Amino acid sequence: MKRLHRFFQTPEAIAGALILALLVAIALAAPLLFPGDPQAIAGPALLPPLQNWSLPLGTDRLGRDVLAELFHGARTSLAVGLAAAAAALLVGAVVGTLAGFAGGLIDEVLMRITDAFQTVPSFLLALAFVSIVGPSLGVVIAAIALGAWTGPARVARAEVLSIRERDYVAGARVIGMHPLEIAFREVLPNALPPVLALSSVIVAAAILTEAALSFLGLGDPNRVTWGGMIAEGRTVLRTAPLLSIVPGIALVLTVLGVYLAGEGVVESTAVRRSLS
Amino acid sequence: MTVLAVSNLSKRYRRGGKPFAAVDDVSFEIGPAETLAVAGPSGSGKSTIARLVLRLLEPDAGRIQFEGADLLILSGAALRARRARLQMVFQDPLAAFNPRSTVARALDDPLRIHGIASRSERPRRIAALLERVGLDAGLAARAIHEISGGQRQRVAIARAIATRPSLIVLDEAVSALDVSVRGQILDLLLDLQRQERIAYLFISHDLGVIRALAHRIVLLEAGRVAESGDARTVIASPQSAVGKALVAATPRLNRIKTP
Ligand SMILES: Nc1ncnc2c1ncn2[C@@H]1O[C@H](COP(=O)(O)OP(=O)(O)OP(=O)(O)O)[C@@H](O)[C@H]1O
Ligand SMILES: [Mg+2]
């Protein structure tokens, strides 16, 4: 409760939380407000916004309802962003914990693998992965996570290196606890806070990567995505610029919201730490 | 029969590139239900010996015989199983527990790991352990940080005796406690030793506490044994320079009653 109070003290955090709340509401409401297939033709092609109240944002080049696409696109963006970030954090935390706790050869091997992944730009990695395996929601999520787990792995490892010297870890060994149980039950949960602090940046980056993949036509073809909408609108950029601008604004606002809210969380926990 | 026999134990570290011995050719024995004190100035290697005996550190040389068997050849599951008989209590009871732990979980772990009691039986065992160390069984549900330092050290002792060990290593186990609590914990340790015939390797720099608890003493200086023998004899008339310095540095020694 106190923490929540502190979170809402900075205007940035409030703005971020509001944007995120709106976004989640939109994503949840999408199938209720627009129950049909958002990719189905809903009216004449290239209908401008605010002309027909059943199609408030008009239609795109193929006559699809832009507002419906926008709402359903929010679902994809959020789902992919959150799932990819969760996967990256999970893999990163596990790899970092194993490396830091085991030390020696295991540490050496795992960190060299992490280095290798880190030297390849994460977008190229995602691009290559989707091109090879083929675009679908799961593949896109995996592709994005593939380039995002190294940061959490490094942070987790650094934290584990300091935690493993604590008395309670020695105490766990003294009572005969198995090393894997010590690593994942005693050490990992205590190493999580700084790892989770990365999540807002990772979610924001994941949403952008997903949009970029879709823009290049490598998103799941069965789902509406903002990146795909921008790419679609590009062909009629002169005559109907809003078709690209509207999903672009949605994307910017989402990333901003995630980032601001994440900073707010980090800030409020940092204040809490410095107080205690 | 001896519980623990340590011979020619050595552990070297590197300091500024050149090796130095934190523990250098140390030998001692501990019999059943006996308390051996290890004393010495800060940095003399006391904690290093504790960690070596518990196999938390690997020695560079020497032998450790525990309950008649070579402890140093054990590894993996065999070592973990052996740990039931060889326990430790740390100096800072707050640092010695997972900060997320509860009292119940701290005591449940050794019972579960060594298969001492079935899941349904364990709450009763935990309550009995808490009562054995003079705590209310209702404390089980509390988080580790929600109990006092003295209570926490009692929980640490309960955890150490949960697996019925023959030896407990106590590294400055009462140093962080204030004087009245310290006396109670020492009484508890003496009582446990009488009842359960547990041997203690008792590390401390407090000669007053050592005289109240220990049968024999080993004095360390820079990793080497400077002097050893009957605890009261050594404290009454130390022969080594370290011994004399330690006695001189303990003014309240003469005011402490021996039990
Ligand atoms: N991991 C390590 N690396 C290098 N040197 C170490 C390490 N651990 C301990 N030492 C050194 O070994 C020596 C013995 O340390 P140890 O902790 O055993 O001393 P101690 O007798 O327990 O001291 P205190 O009474 O202060 O607890 C010290 O000089 C210490 O600096
Ligand atoms: Mg020490």
C-alpha cells in the first residue's frame, strides 16, 4: 500500500500507469467491441476518418475498419511484448543463476554463449530466426526473447555472485541441501529484484521489435499488428497519411507508457531501499 | 574414540600475488560430548578452520577424520548425507537464514532433506525442536526477520540439532548477542551437550565464555597452533605470547563465575 502510494508520487509514473491502463483496457475490450475478424472488409476502401460513425477512423486500402485494427493490434503488441519479456527474463535469470552459482567451467561456457548472443544485434537475430522458422506468434515471441535474455543473465549473474558468499548459502550447504535447490530456491529469488528492474526496458524494446518485424512482413500473418498497419499505410502515404500515423502514435504512446511506469516502479523501490 | 580428528590441515590464499597460509599445519582432536575451543586474534584462521571442517572450503593439505571416516574423500550425495551429523551455527543469526524464510521453513529443510520425518509429521517435529531450544512453538509461523536476535540464534541451534549431529561447529555463535542473552544461550548449549552428547568446536575470542564452556582449547596465531591444552589451565597461565595477550585483553575474565 505504502509502495503504491510512493509509486503515484511522480507525474511520470502516473502518466505511464494511465497509458498502460488504457492500453490494457483497449486490448481486453477489443474482442467485445469488435467481435468480428478485424481483417475483414467493413466498408469502402480508404474512407477518411470521422465520416461514418460506424467506422470512426475510416478504412484502409482494402476497406478494413482502422479502429478495429488498432484495438486488435494493441492485443498483439501487448501479448508479444509481455510474453517475449517474460521469456527473456526467465531464461536470463536461470542462465545467470547457473553461471554465477556454479562458477568454473559452467560459468565460462554460459558466459561465452551470452557474449556470442550479445554481439549479434538483437534485431538481426530476430529477423534471421523468423525468416528461418517462419512467422507465427510463438516464433516471433521466441525470436524477440532470443535477443533480449542476455541483459537479465548478466545482471542475475552479478547478483548471484554476491549472494552466494552469504552465510545463509553456506548454511544451506551445511544442512545438506542439493546445489540445484540452493541455486533456484535460496539464491535466485533473492537475486530477482535488480533483474526485474530491467523488465520495462525489455517490454518496450520487445514491442518495438515486434512492430519492426511486422513492418517487414515477418509478423504473424493471421493477426493485426501496428507494424503491419504502418507498412500497409505506406503505399498510400500521400493520400491517406493517417493510416500510418495513427498506429505509429499508438506504438509511441505504448512504449512511452511502459517505460514511464517501469521507471516509476524502479524509483519507488529505490526510494524504499534508501529509506530502509 | 574421537568424533573429529584434524591433522596437518593447511589452507593457503594469495594476498597481493604471493601465497600466505591462513591455516598452517593445524592438528587437533575432539571426543564425544567434548567442547574444544579455538581462540586467537582476528585473522588468525579460526573461521577458515570452521569452513574447512565443514567442507565449505577445500584444504590444500591435511586430513579430516569424522566419526572414524575420511571426510575429505566424500563428495556429492555421500557428503550431503554425512552433513546430517556435522552441523554449524554462524555468528550473525540474521545473515545465516534466507531473508525470505520463516522459522518453520528453516527447521523443515533439514528434516525434509535427510528424510527424518514425513511431511505430515514435520510440523510436530518443528514444534518439538522449538520447545527443545526454549522457544514457543507458536513462533514457527513467523518470518525470520520478525523474531529477536536471541530467538533467531535459538532457531539456528534448533536447526543444527534437527538432524541429531555428533558435532556442531559454532563460529562466534554468541559474540553478536548481548550479555544476558549470551548467558542463556550458553546454558542451552551446555544442556544440549549433556542430554544429547554433542561435541562442540567452539570458536570465540572471548576467554570468559570459553572458560565457562570449553574443556580444551587451541590457541592460534597466524594460522598456526601456538598453544593447546586444558582450557582452564591455559587461560590461568598462558605460555605463548598470543595466550598472554588474549588473557590481558579480557579484563572481565576474573569476574565471570565458572559453572
Ligand atoms: N577468501 C579469502 N581470500 C583471501 N584471504 C582470505 C580469504 N578468507 C580469509 N582470508 C584471510 O585468511 C586469514 C584468516 O581468516 P579467518 O576468517 O579464518 O580469520 P578469523 O580468525 O576467523 O578472524 P576473525 O576473528 O576476525 O573472524 C585472514 O588473514 C583473512 O584475511
Ligand atoms: Mg572469523
